[in-house]
Amino acid sequence: MKIPELLAPAGNFAKMKTALHFGADAVYLGLKNFSLRNSAGNFTLEEMEEAICYAHELKKKAYLALNMIPVSSDFKELSIILPELSRLKPDGVIVSDPGVVSMLRRETPELNLHLSTQANTLNSESVSFWGKAGIRRIVLARELSIDQIHEMVANSGIELEVFIHGALCISYSGRCFLSLYMSGRDANRGECTQSCRWKYRVLEEAERDGEYFPIEEDSKGSYIFNSKDLCALPLLPELVFSGIDSLKIEGRMKSIHYVGITVDVYRKGLDILKEKGESAFREAVPELFAELARVSNRGFTTNFLKCTPGQNDYSFEKCGVSNPYAFLGEVVEKEKSTVLLKLKNPIHPGDTIELCDRGFLREKVHVEQVIDQAGNILDFGRSGEFIRLNGNFKTCVGGLARK
């Protein structure tokens, strides 16, 4: 069985390390400019070099996102950084604009180009076109069914990638102008304000008598554009059997907890498929799915993978995400009978917490006392502090803590 690459988001260096620790085969990262997630933290050229080296030392891959839709003035700045990109040699450069494709093919022909989902590739003829233009991999549009993906893989001479998990946009493969109209910030240049998640009270077209969008509204308003999150976990065997080359998780702006746990779940699912087969995977799905529900989400949908989305695939009553577990921190040091946590949120005596590590390792811990790095007993642990947990834990450096 050919197991696809598991590709994870890396909004910053810490998230990249977490993704690789929990089992991602590759990560995708953005520079401070030119990517569609300007608020993710992202990387300077110097940080990008360190990140690529780090991934390569682990025998993993790092892809650079240059998928912003540029205007003419952007090309001057892009031309300045191309020599650096050529030197850094990322394993792939994700692009969406034909002008950027042309420029990179001309100036840096040694770089592997991956076509972003923003290019809306929906058919084999488009795959063939982009292959002849020098594209090595295509991130398929999110509006395809598994049968359509299977057909495109069978007729493709280049690598294909598909999104399997994360936030969805009301617009076609993410090409949205709602944020620009509502707030003056262009989603196609990495500045999306997620206007589709906002609360709306009225939607009408004043010039067309009898043509209207019916809204069932209560005191909360109505969230008519607010899609649930993509979750392809139940369809993982079908995607694997389609022959797809890469499975992609969305989330460069999500938390370390989201990145680590989501990667862990899909890694576990792929490993079960490879080692034990589809029947064992189906038995494991409820446990795996329950774990995905423990990280931030808006509810789940398979989007177009199974059938055209309907009303059940949108959240009409609320915008906010569900966060059943609070992320506490990361294990940064381990000794024989203790682990050291760097806290991201407070921890108190009496808390019952859970340590999480790759391979679906989960260890429950009752915190009797909060002890700092020097052995002092604290009233509680604050964000940014280091605290010790005593016990013979299996969780290693890079593991996460939550409650």
C-alpha cells in the first residue's frame, strides 16, 4: 500500500517542530510576505534557512508558500529574494499566480514548483497544462469528490495533493473578496478577517421582487456563510487507495496543540492502515475522531469529498470554535522521574491534566503541588513559567500538556 505524505502547517518555528515531532512527513511555511497567512508569525529568510535545515536533519521536507496573488509592484521585491530562495533550496515552492510561475521558472528553474489550491485545479486537462508549464505538484481544488480525485490521479503525470483537515472558506477554493469589501483587508494578499464567520441579521436584494435569501433568525443573529471544518478522517482509506501523493492539514494560524494532536491522529490512522489494514482502521475511527474533537473546531464536514455540501455542513447558530481542552504547555526537558513544562496557560494545584505525545500516547496526571524549576512550591503556575511534574512518564521532550 502506498501511504501518502502527511503534510502539516508551520505558522512559526515552534509549530514546525511540533508537527514534525508528532509524525508529519513534511511542513509548509511562509515568509513574512508573499503568503496567504500574514498573521501566522511566519519566517524571515534567516529563520527559513534554519527551519529547512532542521527539517532536513530529520529527513523530513519543508515547502515554502509564495501563494499570495500579487500585483505588479510585488514582483520587484520578489525578484530580490529569489537568489536567497535558490540558495535555501526548499523542497517545493507553493505558488498560485501564472506570473510568479513564469518568473520562478525563468529565474530559479532548479526549484520545484507546487501549484496552490488557489489556482482551482478541477480536472485532468488543467493538470496536464500546469505540468507542461513546469509545475511538479498540484494542490487540488477543495471542491472535488474522491471519485474525481481518483480519476485525476489515474490520468496525471505529476504529483497531486489534497486537503484533509481544517478550516473551510465559503468562497471557491479560498478566493474571497468578502473580507476586502467588509473591512478593507484583502484575503488574496494574506489579510483575511474571516468575515464569513461574522453574525448577519439581514440578507436581501432590493431590486429583484420575490427573489430573496430566507434566513431563520433568533436573538443570536444568523451565521449564513460559516462553514464547519473539513475532516476527512472517515474517508482516509478511500483517499489512500486513490493514489494521492500528499494529504494536507490546514492551520498555519492554529495553536501548537491543534497542530500536534491533529498530526498525531492522522499519523496514527495512516499507520494503522499500513500495518493492520482497513478493517482495523474502521474500528479505530471512533477513538481517533473523538481526539480530533478535543482540539479547536467548528464541527466537522467532509465537504465535497463525499457529496455536495448541504445545510448540515454549515454552522448557522454560532461563529466561535469549540475548545474542549485548554492547552497548558510543552515538555521541554525530561529526566528519569520528572518532566519540565514551559507553561502557555496557568496551572493550579488540584488540576487533572493530560500529557500527550506522538503515537497516541496519553497520560493523565493529578497535580498535587505546583513546583517551579528550582523546586519551590507555588500557589499556581503562570504563563511563561517552568514547572516540574514528578513521575515516571513516557511522554518525551516535545510532548504537550492540556486540561
